[in-house]
Amino acid sequence: MSKSTSKLAVPIANDAAKPVGLTAAAGFQVGVRRTFPVSREAAWSLLTSPEGMMVWLGELPVLEFKPGTAYTSKEGNHGEIRVVNPGEQIRLTWQRPGWIHPSTVQIRLLEAKTGTTISFHQEKLADIQQREQMKAYWEEAADHIREQLAAGESQA
């Protein structure tokens, strides 16, 4: 073989494809984003209200959104609020009943041309099945938020 053709042999480091959503630092993760035709203030008000929390966190009578606040929903979801930037971001640990360890959930509100984008991001998920389960969960939560926001507009 000539020197020029020997350069064509490229070693393959790993033949197996990396599963979708797997990262070296955060394990499995998932993100869901939706844009709604409302202000960030309206989106924040809904997400932090008991009706809004029911959609994404579970049934809680009242939750003080400040770092260090522990919570447990009626459904058994539990964790701790880690970061709160009113109108912009909530970061918390979140563990469902039966999970071995908590995940981290971050919700961000981003300005968009047509309103506000709500971004749900969850990391430290155990495996691909948990990732798919939570992807469906956050997509359903986003659908319910859309319904709640639309209902609020029709009452305004």
C-alpha cells in the first residue's frame, strides 16, 4: 500500500451510536419548548399559581418560590427549589415516587417575537425510558398550559 492510500484508513472509536439525550455530565436529559402569545409576566403568574403548578409539579396548596424551599406534592413528587429569578427562571430538584435519585428541572421564560417561550429542561434522568416518559410528560404539560392561558384570555 502506498503512503497516500494508507491515510484513508480512519479508525472508528465507537461503533455503537450514543442514545438520544445522553450526556457525559448530566446523564439523560430532555427539553421541551413552546411559545405562547402572552407576556412573560402572565406566563410566570400561571406557572407559579396553584393551578399552574398542578400542571407541571403536582398538587400543592402554596409554594414559596425561594431557594432552599422543600416541597412535596400530593402525588408524591418532591425536591427543593434551588434558583429563582422571578419572571425568568426556576431551577429545582425533582424526584417522582419510585425514582432512585432526584433529577434537576429548569424552567426558563424567554422573550419571543410572538409572546413568551416556556422552556422545560430536565437532566439527571436514569435511562432512555425515563427520558421518553418525561418528554411525554413535559409535552402534555405544555399542552395544558396552552389551554389554561387560552381560557384566561377568553375570561379577560
